[in-house]
Amino acid sequence: MRTMQFKMERPGQVEVGQMVDITEGKLPSSFYYTIEPAVAMSGNYRLAERLMARKGKVTDVEETPRGFFVTCEFDE
């Protein structure tokens, strides 16, 4: 299992236990991932850290002073 954290701007977009679809974006030297439909976005990952799964399960939604963070678990 692999976990990844995403930043979400508004509460209530996803719930713990929900299955989500992930899309991959490419930058010149890294990749980033988005929970669709544009709910939350990951940080940047190098090629060696590239995510191969395109579906994940939300395991945690945390509210912090910096915003909401969604943790997803992937079968990889």
C-alpha cells in the first residue's frame, strides 16, 4: 500500500472511505496528481516516485491552519 497526501481548499469535497479517481499532470521534471473532479491536488513527485494507480481510497481528511489535507491509499 502507498499513501499520498493532497491539499483541498474547501471542506466536504470527499469523505473517509470514498473511492476517488486520480489524474496525472506532467511538469518538465516532475509529476503531480489531482483528485477528480479537481477536488484536491498533490505536491510534485519525481519520476522515481511516479504513481501508477489511478484509483484510491480516502483514509483521512484533516483540517489544519494551512487548509484541508486528504490522505489517500493506493494499491501499488
